[in-house]
Amino acid sequence: MTALDIIIMAAGKGTRMKSRIPKVLQRLAGRPLLHHVLDQAASLQARRVVVVTGHGATEVEAACAGGSGAGGPFDLKFVRQEPQLGTGHAVQQAMPQLAGDGMVVVLSGDVPLTQAATLAALVDAAGGERLALLTVTLPDPTGYGRIVRAPGGTVQRIVEHKDASDAQRAIDEIYSGIMAVPARLLDGWLARLTNDNAQGEYYLTDVVAMAVADGVPVVAHRITDAQQVAGVNSPVQLAELERAHQLRQAVRLMEQGVRLMDPARFDLRDDTRGRRAELVCAQDVEIDVGCIFTGRVELGEGAQIGAHCHISNATIGAGAVIHPYTHIDGEKAGVQVGEGALVGPFARLRPGAQLGREVHIGNFVEVKNSILAAGAKANHLAYLGDATVGERVNYGAGSITANYDGANKHRTVLEADVHVGSNCVLVAPVTIGAGGTVGGGSTITKDTPAGALSVARGKQVSIANWKRPAKQAK
Ligand code: UD1
Ligand code: CA
């Protein structure tokens, strides 16, 4: 098999994004557009990838450094194109980085949704010796390069919209911007490009007519799914492709048996640290509308996710129910929700929350870096931070662990079967002995013995016949 090298054009400014961020670093599903394209290169098992940068070059290069995000066994190189004199000029900058013995696939850094199978078919069509163009028919081809065919149907050339006659503009088959071509032939043709055209640019697309003149067969691999070759030029287009991508992911999950209440209201993205989007679902998982999953999330058999939950880097056990509007973010440490647990509505689980079997976490309860053993409950308005909570503990409404002394974090230990009343402050480090009870409103600063009732608050006083102040007459 002929070795495959890839050139990704990513020098353009993306003026219409109206953003300070270089266009190819705008995110789709939480992932820079360029990383989606690098994923395509990885799927082709490319030998080398050369990214042509220009606008925002330093940022673009940094975003790919250290293997961040984009992965592939390929060798990644950058070349700078300054100034940007057209797509042909861009590819000219990249050629010296390539061995010259392989096939070259030209991609654009702003075209994120091309499928691996499509690119593989394009490479097959080139067969190591032909020029293969990826084309698509569009209802409105305005702006694109048109595929000009001879009466018999063979491709003759590409004519850019701005250079096209009215008759040529009527052609609805367009060039996607993606081609596969033997490096050796491409090299020769690039040397002959001129910028004698309506835009004064070096057009890569001029190589098509050169191939025809040299007797090299040109094949068009025509697809019907325009989204696969759609580029991002504006926030509106970015949002359109985001929806297309999300729908694709949603359909894939439904095909595995996941029940999505509405595939149009489902989102799965890379997390903000660049951890890959991955939603792994066992059988009979149900996901209501408006949920956002980021990073790696695992949902156990029969797990139910209510409407509008945001779940990131977490493992949800079999049969667990996450009620609406719950926010779960495991960041690096992760969050684990045990089998049959009930969480939310309006709960917040932070990194290191580990809930055992059948734990209940109710509304407005925040849990961080805490282990809750089976059957523990914190049902209302509470905070558990840096706590170890035993089996069957009942943690009252409004109670908090005071885990931070302003400098250091300390642990709170609630042994099995402890009952903490409402509105308690447990000042860590502190241990509540097994089976103990803490009276409502207590501020507990010292360890308590097992089985004891501990109360630490002002004694109740009642003053008989108390007269409230009356309003004074003027
Ligand atoms: C190009 C094709 C056109 C095709 C269209 C598909 C040419 C001459 N025309 O149009 O036939 O229908 O793509 O979208 O190739 N870029 C650089 N350096 C440059 C110019 C562009 O890196 O000097 C990059 C851009 O950042 C972008 C890609 O190349 O990623 C395509 O450029 P763009 O201006 O969008 O394409 P057109 O030239 O309009
Ligand atoms: Ca252009």
C-alpha cells in the first residue's frame, strides 16, 4: 500500500467568525475544529500530517502541542504560510515537508464532519495514481468551485465561482476542498500554478486541468451528504454543524438501545480540560431532554437521567435515578454514584463524590470529595465536603461540614447510623461516633461518643407574657 501523507490547510483568518480565536480553534462538541480534522487523519493511518498555519499560527500550533487532544501515531509538522496567497500557495508551503513517494490527501482545518469511510473511499478512488476529488451536489452552489465535465462525463477542470461563466455557475456539482493525489504529480503541477484569475490567488483547483492535460485520470468521488464537507465560516454555520454532529452521536446511542426522549436535545462534548467525549451506556438507559454530557460518562443498566442534567466525568450505577437539573462534575477525581441511588433534583456532585448503593442526595445538596456508604441520606439543603459517611447515616436539612479553616481542609467522619439534625455545623476535623445523634442547630467542634445525643447550642429560654414593642403615637 502507498504511504499516505496529509496536508491540512488552516491559515485562513475566518473573518466572519468575528472572534479573536483562530477559526480552526473554534470548538465543535467541545473540541477544536482542527482536532476533528486531525482525528480524520488518524483514521486514515496517515504517515505524516502537515498543518499549514497563518492567522493565529502560534496559538494553533500550541493547541496541538504535547499531544493535547489530537491523537494519532502520525508525525505532525507545521508550516507557516505568510502571506496567504491561496490554497495552491498553501499546499506549496507544505510540500517540502513530504517525502514525495506517497499519496497526499488535502483537507481543510475548518471542515470537521468528514467521515473516515468517505476519506478512505476517496483514497481508494485515487488508487495510488489518479487525482481523486471529493465532490457533492448542492441546491445552492454559490461561492464554490464547480466541477466542469466533458460531454461524456469525464472531469475537465474546476472553475472557481468568481471566474465562472453563467453556464458554469449553473453547475450544481461542487468541489468539496478535499482531494487525494500522488505527491510526485502534485509537486509538478504546483510548480506551474499562476495567479492569473479573478481573485489573484494561486488556486489549488487549477491542478485538475493540468492533470487532464498530462493525461492523468481525474475521478470524482461524489457524495450526497453535504454536511460531511461543510466548512465553518460563521457562528451560524458552526451551530448548524454542532447540531448535525450531536444528532449523529444521538442516533448512534439510540442504535445501541439507549432511549433518548429527544435526539435533537442531547449534547455530548469533550470536557473543558480536553478529555474526550465518551458516553458508555448499559442496557435500558433513559435520558430525558436537555442533558449535557462531557468527558467520559458511564451509565449503568436501567439508569435514568432526568431533564436538563449536566454530567461530566462520572460513573452512574445500575438503576440509579438522577432527577432533573442535577449538576455532576467529576473533573479529574471523578464522581461515582452507586446502584439504585437517587440524586436531585437540583443536586450538585463535585470531584471525589462517591455515593454507595441506594444513597439519597436531595435538592440543593452539595457533595465534594466525600464517601457515602450504602443507604446514607442527605435530602435537603446541605453540604458534605471531605467527609466519610457511614451506612444509613441521615444528614439533616441545612447541615454543613465546616471543612476549611481558611488554610487547610479537614475531614469529618460520620460513623454508621449517625443521625445529624437540621442546621448543624460540624467543624472538622471531627468524628461523630456510631449511632450517635446530633441535635438540630448544634455546632460540633469535638468528637462525640458512639450512641450519644450531642447538643451544642444556646439553651432555650422562654420569658413569660412578653410584650412586643408597640408603635409610638406621634
Ligand atoms: C476552495 C476551493 C473551491 C471549493 C471550496 C470548498 C480553491 C481555489 N477553491 O474555495 O473550489 O469549492 O474550497 O470549500 O481551492 N487557506 C489557506 N491559505 C490560503 C487560502 C486558504 O490555508 O492562502 C485555507 C483556508 O483557511 C481554508 C481552506 O484553505 O481552511 C479553504 O479556503 P477557502 O478560502 O475557504 O476556500 P476557497 O478558496 O474559497
Ligand atoms: Ca477564499
